[in-house]
Amino acid sequence: MRVKKLTHKNSLLMKNLKRILGISIVLIAIVFIAADHIDAPAVQGGSSDISDFYAFQGENTNNLVFVTNMQGLLSPAVTGDASFDENILIEINIDNNADNIEDLVIQAIPRDGRMYFFGPIAPSETGLNSKIEADNAMQLVVDITPYGMDAMTATSAGITAFAGPRDDPFFMDFAQYSEIIAGNATSFNDPGSDTFAGTNVLSVVVEVPKAMLGGSGTLNTWVETKRKQ
Amino acid sequence: MKNIKTALMVSLISVLSFNCSNDDNMPTGPTGPDFTGTYVQMDQMARPAVNTVFVSPSSKDMFNTTIPSEMNANFQSMFQTNLEALSPAYANPGDTNALGLDAATFTGLLATDVLNVSTTTTTTFFDGTNVLTGRALADDVITVELLLIFGGEDFSENPGLSDDNVDANDKPFLNSFPYLASPW
């Protein structure tokens, strides 16, 4: 990565270190910086906790891929017992006219060992409350891949989907970051150590033709989890 | 469509059955998956680490339940305060990061937490050329964010804080769907 080469070009002293450490109390709440792993009290460690979100061009460059990862930091010992929650809707939001309001959603929700996908479709309402667009949207169903099995995928109308445990693609020396924030260290190590090595997530991957997403070159996207009331 | 037909048939059968029986235990609706009800927001995410780094502890749940179009008005000021606490150089007049963004502009961008994705070019969080055109699995997003927070105008400041020196995942990604590596 080009940016990394620039990092050590110069070695200005950390003139503000003391001030940084002085405000470490403010930063203690940042201790679980890990993309979005365990980011807030109401969702921390629960079945609605999103750990990461990715959006990138697919192997077929006419497609975009959306990855939503949940329930991070699963050790191999507990991965087989981890499961998606049937009361939690995963909703990928797509704004294609630059107002930061979703024009389209892709919904995913598990039922009896299978993940049901609906959309992309204009939602019947935007914002914090959602209905599952089961009556109106294209539906795609995929078996949730059990731990230890090869990835099972399903494709329909150009959309491909997967749900199940995968290696957590996130990487960071979170342990050393914590030491810095705690005032026990003044810099990262070189080389660092990936705190997320050897851990898994529950992942939902959906690949969609760009032509279904609208817009004129740039989309604004985000993912939500929503609990059935 | 097949499922709808099945569901209709099942409901028709159960209605018919109900009509010739007083058995209160007979199902009266579709026996397919139930997708009814209202689902209310719990968590949301777009760019990596935004809530964790820039939102103050008491506001984290609120951030997760604020729609993106209202985030800037509610959170930009908090983001700027927290950025300047993390990286005090930002408080100096005219101080910018390597993208040329000062504290107000940088946090104005971040406070609306959506992940921008290009449908026409390379999709990457930052590859030295393309900025915020997506997020690929291999992108070293934490180092990018550390650089933009601590690295100053040319990524040269605070070198010990601006790179965690973990540059890649512990397993190689796949070239094909589902792209993520198999679990450990």
C-alpha cells in the first residue's frame, strides 16, 4: 500500500503525546475500536451487533458486493454454536441520489436454517422502522452454511448470496492500541500483531448487478440491524 | 413466486379445513415463514470505526439510531471535539490532514456515516489515489484512519501512532464469491 511507505519517511517527535495520554480517560470508551465490533452498549456482543461492512466491485465487474459481518470475535470453539437471530433483520441501504436517504434496500433475515433475501427494492418506509418487503420484492433463499462445510451459495436473477461463518477479514493490532490508550505504550510495534487472527464472524455476502442499484457513478451505502417488535 | 403459490394453497386448505371443523387448533393462516411485523433499528454501520472513535460514550446508542441524513446536524460538533482531543494538532488554525481537510471539514465528511461506493472505478477505502470509493476486504482501513488522524499534512507526523503495522489479513481472500476466507 502506497500510503504505508510514506509513514516512516520522517520522524517528528510526538510533541503532543503527553496531552494525548492526559485525555486517555476520554478514550477508554474507544478501547473496542475494531471497525464496528462491539461499538455501543445497546448492541454490544448481541445478535444485532454489526462488526463490519464492506462494499466493493465483484469478480464480475458489472456487480457490486456487500458484506455484512455480525457477532465478531468468535473463536473456532464457539463458531459452530453461533447462529443468526430470526428476530434480527439485516438491511443494506442504498442512496443513489446523494441525499443520504435510502432509495433501495436489500433485506436479509434467517428462517429455519435458511437466509431469505429481498430486494433491491424501494422500501415502503425509510428510516428507523422497516417492514420486510416479502410481498413485493424479488426473493432469493440460500441455506445457511454450517460451520465446517464448504460455502453454499444461491443465485437468482443475477444476484448471488451466502450466509454463514467465515474468517473475520478485519485486521488490526488492537491489543497494542489498547496499551497506547491505557498509557502503557507510546507507539505501535513493528511488526504489529493482528488481534483478530484466528477469529471468525457470521457473514452475509450478497453480490448484485450494478444496474439494479441506480445512481450515476456514486452510491452512499450503509447497513442496519433491526429487531422485530 | 413458488412460495407465494404454496402459501396461498396452504392458507386455502386451512381455511377449507377450518370450515368443516370446529377444531380451534387448526392453523388459519399460511404456514410458510412469517415475515410480518415492524422491525426497529438497533445498530448501523458504514465507514469502519467511526462510531467507536468519534462518538462520545454516552451518545453511541443514539448515533446507531440516528438516520444518516440527520447525523451531520447532530454529531459534527462532537466529532470535531473528539478529533481535536485525539490529535491536538488539528486545533491549530489551518492544520489539515493529507487530504487537505481541516478538522471541521474532515469531521463534516465523517459525521454523515455512509460508505461511498463507486460504480465506475476502483472500489477502495483509500489506495493512495482513490479516496472513499468503497471498502475492499484487503484495504488497511485502520492504518488509513490512523494516518488521517495522526499523520499530519504529509503522513509524516506521529509515525509511532499512525500505523499499527498490521497490513493484511491472517488468511488470503478468495478471488471469487463469497470472497471471505473459510472460517478457522
